[in-house]
Amino acid sequence: QVQLVESGGGLVQPGGSLRLSCAVSGNIASIYAIGWYRQGPGNQREVICSLSISEGRTEYEESVKGRFAISRDNAENTVYLQMNRLKPEDTAVYYCKAWEAEGYDYWGRGTQVTVSS
């Protein structure tokens, strides 16, 4: 079992920055990748970035490349999403997802990000 808790969302003006956190607990050693997803109003949930644990390789969806960055702090068992140059279309609930070697995947409950002036 793996538990994920997101935090750090809020209201920010266009052009601003936020850093989201995903606290990971449970069977951490079994996780081979972690990603961030988002679901905007009226939209389907979409993956925006991912991080492979063993290789450290990252991938980003085109609309966030160069603006968002995923990283991890092993000591804190936390994965971060640094979001810069935010746009109104980035408004969404942001979710953390973990993929486990046994074939399971886990979701957090999400944190709301609103980009508005």
C-alpha cells in the first residue's frame, strides 16, 4: 500500500508560481514512477509530467514544458511540482500518482490550483 497526500495549491495570479508537494508513505520501495496529473473544469484528467525513480528520467506534456518541473526529496519522501509562469488554463485540481512494481497504482486526493487575476 502507498499513500499520497498533495498540498500547496491555492489562488495565484497569471505569471505567478506555485510549488505543489506530494508526501509519499507506505511501501515506498515498491514505487518505480511518480507523476502529476490535472483535471480542469469540464476536462478529463490528463498526465502532465512523470519521474522514473531508478533512472531519474522525467517527461513533460507539451503545454507545461519549460514552465513546470518535477523533482523529489528522498529524505522527505516528497515529490514536488514547481510551476512557473502560470496561465489561467493551468487552473485545475492537481493529483499525484504512483506506480508500483506489483502492478498497482495509487492516487492522492488532489489539490486545487486556480490561476486568476
